[in-house]
Amino acid sequence: MSRRLLYLALALLGPPGVAAAQTKPVAAPGGFVPQSSLAFGAPGSPATSVTPATPLPVAGRAEAFRLATANVPSSAATLFGGNYVFTQGCSTYGTVTLRYLGPDGVTMVTMLTRNAADSGGGTMVTVGASAIVDVTLAGTTGCNVTLARIP
């Protein structure tokens, strides 16, 4: 038992150099603080620090969902969130309804309804992160519905 406590005590103390290294003062060149930066780069290539001259490369996330094809609605889709273009086209129009999952986690709530062809390339909609959407079709034939994110 006492041998175990001795090993435990030695393990908690750690190597003697660790405590000494932590007590050394760190001085940044020119007094610049902070002394670390975020960096990026491809594996095997040198890292590039994030600075105003070399900002972090970010790209918008592109995604598109076919919510209905040939008048058959798809299952609900989980969106990344942001701005989307809702486009639809049908051979014969009835009602095309875009819905999202409400705050109760059960009810699908109507976001917009269309009963004629899009003019001007579609309808802009904005959704929150991880929104779940679907489409319902009533009285339509040959309907195709797409929801595409604008990166």
C-alpha cells in the first residue's frame, strides 16, 4: 500500500524539468502580445499564420436539396442554415407548400405557399441553423422543387 502511494506521489510531481520550464518568463519580440496565432496549411507544407494580410480561408457552404421530383415529395431535409433560393416548376399547379419543423419539435409550420410558376428565378428564404424542412404538394402534376443555399 505504501509503495503505491510513493509511486502516485512521484507521478504527480512529474519530471523535474517541467516545473523549471514553466517558471521561465516569456518575452515577445517588440512587446507584441498575444504570443501565439492561428495557422493553416496543407499537410506537408509550411503553416501560414493568420494575419490581416493572410486571413483564414473560408468558403460558404453550398448545398441543394431536391424536395420534390416528378410530383413525388422527398423526405424532410436538415439545412445548414442561411439564405436559400426556393424554386419550383409544375406541369399543372395546385399548391406547393414549403414547411419547417416548429419549435415544439413535432409540428411542420408553413413557411411559404406557391400556386403559380416562379418568375425571376425563385423565392429567397432565410432559415436558421439545422432547420428541418419539407414540401407538400396538393393538386399538382409533374412538380419539381429545389431549395439551394447561397454560399
